[in-house]
Amino acid sequence: MSLNAADVFRTLGIEFKSEQDLESIDDSTVKRQYRKLALKLHPDKNKNDPNAEQKFNQLKAAHDLMMQADKRQQFLLVMKAGFQRQKEREARDVDKRKFAEELERREAEYMHAQSGRVDSRLLRARHRKLVEELQAKRDEAKRDITKLRAGGVSTSTVTGGPDDTNTSLDYWLNFSLNEDEESRRTKSEKFSKFIAQKLEID
């Protein structure tokens, strides 16, 4: 009858939950378990069980193997190796979990950074669109003023330097009219700065 380490411990009903438990298994442990199970599994007490003799013989074989010091040591080493493999699996699981968490953290940081970039692009796109709309409105107003001038109507609406504290778009639109080359450049810079501040763009 061939029994491996797991079969021997299971047959004798020797339980253990750690490597430390294995260290306490000795001759007395084997004898105690054998006597307890032999009384229960003996064929004379299980006459209605056709496998009673086979079970009893297996119990005796497990007892005889474990009573040999070298065999018992061999079986104990096999079971200890099982605990070592379990520890290694648990360590790998921890490493995998840490790796997954680190991957998730980096992905979250990347997505956050990407969302920031997207927001910045959208904001700047709004800036460009608003500037284009205001410039188109200014060009349209210029055409209207040209017509008014042709009819002899005064078109002077804003005098003096620009008021940087004024947040009215109409103010800046009117201020941009009737400009010479030098003032156009200055006003254009102030106009762009105003729009950027309006949209809170750095």
C-alpha cells in the first residue's frame, strides 16, 4: 500500500495549522491517534462496512510509516514545504496587489494630468473663439462708423488712455475704433490681456 505524506496525516487524523504544529508531532502523537482510530475502525466493530478491513489496514500502514523516524521526518519536510509554498504564493499575491495599486495610482495621476491639459486646451479654445467674435464685432462696427462718417456724423466715443479697470466688452470694442498704428498695437495687447484675465488664463 503506497501512501504519500498527505495520505498518512489524513489517515491518522493528525491535524496542523502551521509549521510550529508540525514540530510537535512525535511518537506519542502517532500512537495516540492510532489507538483512537483503531478502536473506531476495527473490522469487528464495522461488520456491515465492506471496506472496513481496507480502512483498518490503511490506518495500520500509516502508523507503521510514521513510527519510522526517517520516514516521519521525510513526511514532515514535505508538509513544511507546503507551508513554504503557501507563504511564497501569499508574498506574490501581496506583490501583485502592490503592483496593481501602484499601476492604478499612476493611471489616476496620468488621467488627472491629461484632464488638466484638456481643460487648458478647451479654455484657450474659448479664449480664441471669444477674441475672434469680438474682433468680428469690432470690424462690423468699424464698417458702420465708416458709413456714418461718410454721412457727416461724429463717431468719437472714447477719449484718453484705456481704463484697465473697466470690464465692459462694449467699452473695449469702442476703444479699439479710430486707432493709429502705434496705439493699435498697445490697445491690441491690452485687449488680449483683458480677455485672458476675463477667462482666468495664465
